[in-house]
Amino acid sequence: MVKSASSPVTITVSSAGKESGSRSMGLTSPIPRRASISSNASPLGGGGNRRASSGGRYSSMTKDDPIEEINSEFVSYTVHIPPTPDHQSISASQTSLNEGDKDGLKLKPERSFISGTIFTGGYNSITRGHVIDISLEKPETMRSGLICGMRGCDEKVVQGKCECGFKICRDCYLDCVGSGGGRCPGCKEPYKDASDGDDEEDEVSSEEEDDRAFPLPSIADFKLDKRLSLVKSFKGQNHQPDFDHTRWLFETKGTYGYGNAVWPKDGYGAGSGTNGFEHPPDFGERCKRPLTRKIGVSAAILSPYRLLIMLRLVALSFFLTWRIRHPNRDAMWLWGMSITCELWFAFSWLLDQLPKLCPVNRITDLSVLKERFESPNLRNPKGRSDLPGIDVFVSTADPEKEPPLVTANTILSILAVDYPVEKLACYLSDDGGALLTFEALAETASFARIWVPFCRKHDINPRNPEAYFGQKRDFLKNKVRLDFVRERRRMKREYDEFKVRINSLPDSIRRRSDAYNAHEELRSKKKQMEMGGNLSDPIKIPKATWMSDGSHWPGTWASAESDHSKGDHAGIIQAMLAPPNAEPVYGAEADGENLIDTTEVDIRLPMLVYVSREKRPGYDHNKKAGAMNALVRTSAIMSNGPFILNLDCDHYVYNSLAIREGMCFMLDRGGDRICFVQFPQRFEGIDLNDRYANHNTVFFDVSMRALDGLQGPMYVGTGCIFRRTALYGFSPPRATEHHGWFGRRKIKLALRKPKVTKKADDEMVLPINGDDDDDDADIESLLLPKRFGNSTSLAASIPVAEYQGRLLQDVQGKGEKGRPAGSLAVPREPLDAAVVAEAISVISCFYEDKTEWGKRVGWIYGSVTEDVVTGYRMHNRGWRSVYCVIKKDAFRGTAPINLTDRLHQVLRWATGSVEIFFSRNNALFASRRMKFLQRVAYFNVGMYPFTSMFLLVYCILPAVSLFSGQFIVQSLSVTFLIFLLAITITLCLLAILEIKWSGITLHDWWRNEQFWLIGGTSAHPAAVLQGLLKVIAGVDISFTLTSKSATPEDRDDEFAELYVVKWSFLMVPPITIMMVNMIAIAVGVARTMYSMFPQWSKLVGGVFFSFWVLCHLYPFAKGLMGRRGKVPTIVFVWSGLLSIIVSLLWVYINPPSGGRQDFMKFQFP
């Protein structure tokens, strides 16, 4: 073990293998990773934007530095990339590596140390790096963007020789100039600079100049904060600075654009445009064109829709008034229960309908996004991607309920997404710490090396291999490459082998572990014999789970030993795929080793990281919310993308452009107020009739679209792009407070301008304003460790993420600070061991103690529906959200089609809503920054489960009415029927208009109505009971993980789960309601037919409402019957006989008027 003074973290790295072959060495970062935060105007303060250059080093600027340098308008600087095992240079860190060489372990510079090492650590344990990949062969040099493009040449490229960007080295360039006519081999145009007298120094300086994101913004414009660190230049005083275009324009009063040397007023001579004149390009057009547009619903639909809502509200008011003023004197108890339920139903309908008054639709323009962020410009001459980074989170907890193959397909679809590779990072959270998930992810990373280039080359969609190869449409449509069929056939064979390897992993791990455990037992017995012990004495050998390299798995073991169980294991981080290079890397031609020709395809892969947070007994790990917060902290240190996309393990990327669609909203004008972009959830593997309303289209296409017209949709747990600073609990840059009745009076607040408005008690302001006189920023910086923990790297990453998530300066409004174009077109800092060690520390079980994680920061704890609470907190701080519905589904997942699983899923949602109602997250306590109708929508989220209590009573009332011979009204008068008809007609018309503006079908609407009653009579009452027990008695609520359906082996049996009947206590109330109503109908009909004075009106009323209940419960009844044709006929015979016997028994016990003896007499006609 080696500890260096340059780093506070000590890492022990042990090679894989037996204890006898163990070697260790200490690795330290050559530069301390402390809170070195740069100016808010500079992209260099973050871990992702440091540049490599000679002649520079790090320095920290403090208050003691000269004021003249701080206020200087132009600062020349260079930055040095820290040496890592992946990027070697002569530095102090190599001393420790040389010490490791003495022990026989030599790391070559070409070897990826980070991606071949498992980092573990946690409570009272040292952070260790277990080297599992000990292959030291030098990999074959690939055809990258830095290699000469001439055939047979692999020399280093000289940049800037031709505008077409053809890669050519110095020797080939001189050959082309000397013997090739001075023409470029790529575009066949003559070189502008055909002289061969350029010396090496000019080429090196030109190369460095091209690699620089030039020019950078003036530091004086952003009021550099003295408390933050700055990258300073240490060049000699006599060193000539680089040419500065900005200074030149200022001193010469020159301008870029129309009327200068670039675009002369006289054009480019004859033949250039009409009459020798060429119109200047419109530079402002690109900035003015919006990335998104909001399209309102047609007034021809929306106006009648709102009018019908008002008419139905008036009709309900008159009806309820009439019902209250005309009680049924013969059955006051029946009238009282019915009118109470009807009043609650009217209130519940109003809560559900009011937020639907302002639905909107939105569209994006991806061409503007590409033109604005990925096109060459003055600040980004190479046209590198200027899009911000994004970290994708995938969560899984149990490989038995969530099959590894499903998770693997989700990961593959993420790695192949259409987004800049160097800006993308994927993190898999394995909350179970299972070796099966780990090895499945390793297999996935290996398969991705051929799957991702195949998708990019042939524009494959969807990029989930299981979904792609399983689709039934013509896969040759729009394919023009001749090698597509051959390569698709090879890829299909590779994927089949990949599935076999994944499916064989459980058995392989078991057999391997059994073999190693048997070997350890033999070694122990041999050692016992050598020590002279008694062979009859039992030897306790822990049944460990072994990795493929012969070492213990640090996570969960099958035998659940101490320190290796689901609730007691160390934290694990493994970078399966290291961060890619900044330049494109091209593959090779198809041969024996390469399945497809990738000579024209970028074969780089995004960073892929396996994370399993530490768990120990006695700590509350907060289920999924705790796992997501661990990923937030890990990603902040390792990649620090300013935006985060979270997906469930069964939700894959169906549209490869989905992330770009979401980023359009985040980067458009006003996007800095958006906390998240929510995508609708779409599902596969659901029966055609959608028996249990699994698609949930009424919620995703009606309610969520309507909320988008207010303050934004709710967060629903998956398929959501977050702004990282919003997850950190910070307030938006601007907000609006709503005062007065229904929030009609608005007050706008600028929350990031110090000393302008009074800051609320719970306000969190980003300490990044860069104002020397801002005392609030100083206080916020001091409070960061208390809120976010004691990790200085995590605290340092916060302002970097905020800066990278800003809008461009030409898009940001006046008075607001944006980032300059091209500031993110710089390479990301490579990972080193100290970074991963710091990431291990932030996923420890005790890191969140005495912090605000789960209270205000990150995903909020205390509810099984942490998603709704997290989104509510953001809206309550004044943030807005956006609903992104695109023509081609962004993401697709699976849903439980089994009745029992579906009911348990609804039970969990309803239980979370009850928890919200009895907590401080109730919308009644919302701040003034939340709109009135948005508050109504969130209040309805907590209220809807309580409707079930009234619904249970109302479903029993028709049966009680038929049994007793009474009805909810005195008689079926014309007034009652007119009111009932008006309410029913307006409900149907509202449904038709909702179908019109939302695009759903009538079948979807009816299925939603049916399952509303099924859930309201089964899962919702149980949720209310559980919530009351938790509030009153403190009984904790159990969490049931929803099982994810695996890929069916037989396509004919795709919906087998639909017909499986799994008994649950949730089925008791609906079954009772069905039986009681069916028996009541039989009793009512029998009584009326045998009565001397039949009351047909009451019978019709009771039968009508009983039939209404049974129609809604019909899907539930089909679910109980299982597979069609499997129910014996005798069951129906017995049911009919039972109903007849019970009805006759009731008639005998309570005979109609006329006397018992007359009733019992029977005469033939």
C-alpha cells in the first residue's frame, strides 16, 4: 500500500487470482481532486473540460493574487491533463507505478486500467481495486481520426491542410504537393498553401491552435469570483501569446459578417450569384429559429369541451340539489348513503376535470438542434458537438424478477442511441449486488462492440436487438446497402449466441462456485491434517460465490453469508467501458475477426459503469430512491453530465433520436426554467384487447397533455430527462408567485440575482453568480458540505454541471448569463483511480447521514411513489416541466398483464398517494409558486384512493335496493330521469371530445373506466387501510417489486401470463360485489314476478345500476376464469343453480304482500 501526499485517497490494487499470487500497489492522482471551481463563465472548472497542452500546469487563484490579473480582460492559459494509467506521462504518479513494477506487475500505457478493475469499499473497509483483466498484449492500432487517410500510411495527421478535412500526414502532404499536382486526395481541390517550407514548429503550433476551442469569452464579463479556482498561464513573459481574434476586432473596429473581407459587398466576382452578386448569409436566422413550438388544441374542439364541462357542472349542481330536497321517506338510510356517495363523486370528478382545461401539444425541430450545436462556427471551427453531456441511469434490484436479458437489451439500446458518444455515459444500479447481473453486463459490453457499429452503419431502429429481430415487418424497407442482408444474418447469429450465454450464466456461476468451494474445502482438510487435527471434526467453509478469475465476489452470495447478503455487502463500481476518445475511431474491413465492415463507421462506445451501493444492517437504504441518489453522486464524480435520463431496466430506447428530442426543450429559449422533460410510457407484450388497461392511455395522453398546458406534467418514474441542478434542490433562475383568488395576480421573481428579492427560508441558490459582494453565495458555499456530504469532488462538480447546462449566450435573454458557443466542444478528462475511489466513498451506507439527501436533494424519501413526490418538490420551488410526445415512441417497456400483478402495481401507486395525502407533500401546503390548477392536480393525486370507500358502498347499493324492494329515490319521476339523462349525455360528449384532442380511442377510454372501478373496489381500499395504519399505528408498508416478463420462448404462448390465476386478498371485494349483484338481480326479478303488486320501476332502476356495476367488472370476471375454454361447464351450472336457490330462499323468507299461505300454494295453470 502506498500513500502519496498529493492525494487524500489511498487505493490498494490487487491482481486477480489466489491469495498466493496477490500483488498490490498504491495509486494516487498526481493532482489533488479538491473543490477547484472555476469562474462561472469558464468551462474549465469542471472535470469534463480540461485540455492537454505543453507548458502549463494547475494553479489555484485566491484572494492573495494580484487584482490586475483577476480583472484582466484577456487571459492566455494552458491546461495539463493529469497522468493516469490510460494516459501516461513523466510525473510523480509514475513513481508509484514503478514501485509496482518491482513486484512484477507492469502496466503498459496502452492498457485500460480503469475498465479492467473492480473498485470496492465501504464502512470500516479500505477502498480496493481488484484487477480482473490481466491481459497485457498491446491492442491492434485502429483506424482513428488521428491516423493518415492515405492507403498504407499510419503516420500522425497534420491538421488544417484542406477545408474538406481529409486526414493526411506531413510526408504524404509533401508528396501530393510535389508530385500530385498540389491537389487534395479527398476533395481533389488544390491546396491553398502548397509551399513545403513549413517547419515543424509552425505545424505544431497550428495543430495546437486547431485543437483549442477558440476564442473563449472575456473573463471580465463574468466578474470572476475570488473564492473559486482558476486555470492560469505560466508561460514566460517573453513568450509570444496566441493570436486573439476578439482583441483584434476590438482594436481595429472590425466585424465579422456582411461588408468585410469575408463577405464583401461587391460579391465574389462574376458568376457568383445573380448578376455577379451573392446575398450575404443570414447569421441571425439560426439563433432566432426556435428548437420547439407549442401548438394549442383547435378552438373548434377546445371551446365546446370547456363549455360542456361547465354545463355538466351546472347539471350536477341542479341534480344534487334536487336529490337533497326530495329524499326517499320510505328508505332514508338508502337515500342518505346514495346522496353522500354522489356528492363525493361530483367533487372527485371536478378535481379530475379542472386541470384538463388547457391541453397543449409540442413539436421539436432536430435540424435546428444539429445546426446550432454540431455545425462549424467561429468558436468551434472543427464542428465538434457542443451538446451538453447526459448520464443515463438504469436501475435493477433482483435478477430473478427482472431477467438479465431484459436489462441487457435496455443497455444495448442506450449504448447505440444517436447522441455524441463522448457526451454519453450509462450507469447500471444493481441494488441486489448480484454476480449474475455483473457478468450479464460484462457480456453486454462485449456484444455492444459489434451491435452498436451495426446499428450506426445501417440506421437500425429500434436498437434493442430483441425488439429488432422480433418485429414482424419487412426489415429490408429503406435499406440500400448491398452488404446489409449478409451482415444482418451474421448479427442475428451472434445475438442468438449472446442470448444463450446470458441464459447459461446462472448455471455457470453455480457450477463454478461449487467447484471452487469444493477445492477450498479440500485445502482446509489438507491443512487440518498437516496441523495434526482430528479429521472427524467438521470444518466450516463459507459457501462463497466466485468470479470467473478465481476471486470472491464482493457482493451478494447465494449462501447469504456475513458481509455478502442482500442487505449487507460492500460497495462496488466497475467501469465496463472506459470513456471514449474525443476523436472518431474507425474500424476495419470484414475478415475472420470482424463480422462487419466498419471502415466508415465510428466504433467508439459510451462509458458504461456498473454500480452496487454499499448496504449494511442498521441503515435505511430507502429502496429505489436511495439507489438513484447513489447514482447521482457517482455520476457527478465520474462524468458529471448536466442532464440525467432515468429508465427502468425493462424500458428501452425505441427511438434513437429520443434524447435529442428532449434536449430541444432543455436548450431552447426559456429552457433554463425546465427541471425535467417527461416522455409518455408505452408498453409492449400487452394483449390486443388491453383487458386491464395496461396502456393507461387516458392518463398519458389526456391528463399529462393537459398538465403540460399548466406548469408541466408529473414525474412518473421512468423515461424522464432531468436537469441535474434541479435534482440537487436548487431553485430555478426565475419563478412566478401566484397571489389572490385562484392565483390571478402574478409576481415575477429573479432568484439568481442577489439582493433583489427576499430569499425564502428554504431557498437554495446556486453559489455561482461570480459576484464579489454576494454574501448569499458565500453562505451557500459553506452550506454545501452540510447539504451534499463531505465529498469535495462532489461539491466542485455542482457549478460545473450548472455551467454546462446553461443556454447559449445568443439564446439567453438580456441580463441572464449563458455559455458561449463551442465551450463544450472540448475533450472530457479521462478517468483515473482516484476518481473511482472518490466515487466509492459517496455510495457508502453512511454518506447520507446528517445531509439533505432524500429530504431536499435528489429523489425524495418517505414514500413508495418517490417519483411523484420528487416532481412535486421541483414544481413547488417554481420549476416547470415539459411533456414530450413524438410521433415515434421514445421508449417502450413491459407491463404486468397478469391480473394479480396488475392489482399489486395499482396497490403500490395508491398507497403512495395515501402517504402523500398525510404528509407535508400534500398540495394543500404548496407554495405560491405553484399554479392553482397544478395544485388541484397534485391534490387529486393524494385524494383519489379515498374515492374507493364511497365506490364500494355505491356498488353494493343496487343489490341492497333489489333485496329490500326500495330505491334511492321515491319513484322514477320524469325529473329524475331528465337529470340522469343530461348527466350521462354530457359525460359521453366530454369523452368524445377528449378522444378528439388527445388521439386516444373509444376502446381505450372504456377500458380505463372499467379498470377504474376494478381498482377502486380492490387495490384502492387496501391502500387506504395501509396508509391509515402507517399514520396511526406506525406500521411500515411493504414494497413488492413488480415482476418483469421475460422474452417468451414460444411466440404462440406470448400472453400465457394473462390467463394465470394467482389468488390474492385484493380479489375478495370485487368477487363479493359481483356475486351479491347477480344474486340480487335474480331475487329482484323473482320477487317482482311473484308479487301481487309488482313495482317494475324500482326493479328497472335496481337492475340498471347492478348491470352497470357488472359491466365494469367484466374484465375482472374474465381474469378469474383463466384461459378460455378451460373452465368446466359444471361451474356455470352450479353458479346458476346457486343463484336460483338463494333467490327462492329470499322470497320464502321475505314473501311479497298477500300472505305466506297464499304464497306457498302452488296450482297448475
